[in-house]
Amino acid sequence: MLAAMAVTLMAGCRRVPPPTPLSELNAQQMHGHAVFQTQCARCHNDRQDAPLNGPPLIGIYKKQYLHSGAPANDERVTDTIQHGHGLMPAMGNTIDQQDLDDLLRYLHTL
Ligand code: HEC
């Protein structure tokens, strides 16, 4: 019980476990990684805690909230990708459903 609480508390802080190594990703997650490289990497770091044009996405689902304060869940992340957010362009027309699903799987490993 205490251990579970400690994990929950730690997940709310900036100190989060490191991303799963690329060598341990399954095929779907690896495809999501490729989608990330072509669609997101010019604006977001995935494995480094440093901003580019947008906030770093490392540990995105391990923190409770996104950069904007919105809850870190698939619904919100999908909405951000499809419709854009602030300075981030809408990408709903450039990413199909399969790529989007795989991309989310990859983001869950960060
Ligand atoms: C042209 C640059 C650009 C590209 C390409 C881009 N983003 Fe962003 N993204 C941004 C910027 C800038 C922000 C901060 C927006 C704001 O809060 O005003 C952002 C914010 C976000 C957020 C946080 C939203 C929130 O509510 O805080 C997520 C999640 C995100 N991007 C995911 C992605 C993913 C996944 C991709 C690839 C499909 C992607 N972005 C591609 C620039 C980009």
C-alpha cells in the first residue's frame, strides 16, 4: 500500500522512470517511433528533457498533466495531434488512423 502510494507520488513529480530502450520496443511501437521521427521530431524531443519548438514529450504519460495543464491521456493527445494546439499545427490530414495508433503506443513507452 505504502509502496503504491510512493509510486503515485513520484509519478506526479518531474522525476519519472526513463523511456523504454528502443531495443525493447515491439513492431508497433517501433513503427510509432518512425512516425514520430517524420511528424513530430522537428518540434519535440522524445527522449531528452529539453524543449525544441514545443515542450519535450519524454515521460508524457507518466506525468499527470500535459504542458498546458490538460490531463495526459490518449483522448487529449489525439485531439492535440488532429486539431493542433496553440502554436502546434493541426495534423489530422497528414497522419492516418493506423499511424496515429502506433504513435500513441510509442508515446506510452517514453
Ligand atoms: C511545427 C512544430 C510542431 C510539430 C510538427 C508538432 N508539434 Fe506538438 N507542439 C508544438 C508546440 C509549439 C506546442 C506547444 C503548444 C502550446 O501550448 O501553445 C506543442 C504541444 C504539444 C503537446 C502538448 C499539448 C498540451 O496540451 O500541452 C503534445 C502532446 C504534442 N505537442 C504532441 C505532438 C505530437 C505527437 C506530434 C507529432 C504528431 C507533434 N506534437 C508535432 C509544436 C509542434
